[in-house]
Amino acid sequence: MTLANYDCPMEIVELVREDCASAIALWAETGLTRPWNDPTADFERALEGATSAILGFKRDNVLLGTVMVGNDGHRGWVYYLSVSNAHRRAGLGSELMKAAEEWLRRKGAVKVQLMVRNENESAFNSMNGLATRRTTSRFSHDGSGIGLGRCPRGRKRRGSV
């Protein structure tokens, strides 16, 4: 796959334990880590789960973006959607979101929830082109947050469940 502003192939792969330090460094760079949330534990938990994974966008074996996905049997959940500050606005986030939706669709997810902290306005602005809907959800440390609901490609939205 070649994206605008990139003349070399890139790939989205499932990350492995050896990618943990790179992923956490990326999450810290992009402001996704919080003192009350251990990113190493999150990374390891995702790898250990049969219904979760962390997908990574790599170029020349350098991690440029991540997305954590999980399926609870009905909804697909998306966390840690992140693109390196130096590589934003080139379509990498959209490609990661497409890969997350495809992974979740293959796992049987009927809906997708992208978890975004209230203060992450750049994430909300990036989602303007997607068919998303803001919904209040309790997931962040202070008890407030936003979920962006979306149906994976090929599925139609039905009533909230």
C-alpha cells in the first residue's frame, strides 16, 4: 500500500511483544498515556486476549501508528488509535481505522465503539469524515468520556443495544 506523501510501501501488522516499547513511546508522544493507566499492562492484556490485538502501521520496521482492537461478542472496541506526530494528515489514521474495522468484522462485531477522551479534540476533528456519532460514556479516570459509534463496513446500524 502506498499513501499520499509516501513513496515506499507500508504495512499494517499485528504487533508482538517486541513492539511494546515502540508502541508505548508512540502513545506517550501523541498524548495517549495517563498516570493512572499502565500502558504496558494494556499492551500485554491485548496480546494475551483471544479477542483482542494491537495493529501497527510500519514503514522500514519503524512504528508510525497503532490501534488496539477488541471484540466483546457484540461490539468491537477501538483504543489507542495513534499516529506519530511527524506523520499525521497523510491518511495513516484512516487506514488504521479501516484495518481495525476489518479485523473486528472478521471477529463478528456488529458495532464499533472508538473510545476517545473528552480532551482529545484533534481525534474528534479527524473523525468528521466518518459516519460517527458521539455518545456519552463512562470510561476515563474522571468518569467522563466520549464513544464514537460506528457500524463496520457491510453492516447497517440498527437501534442502540
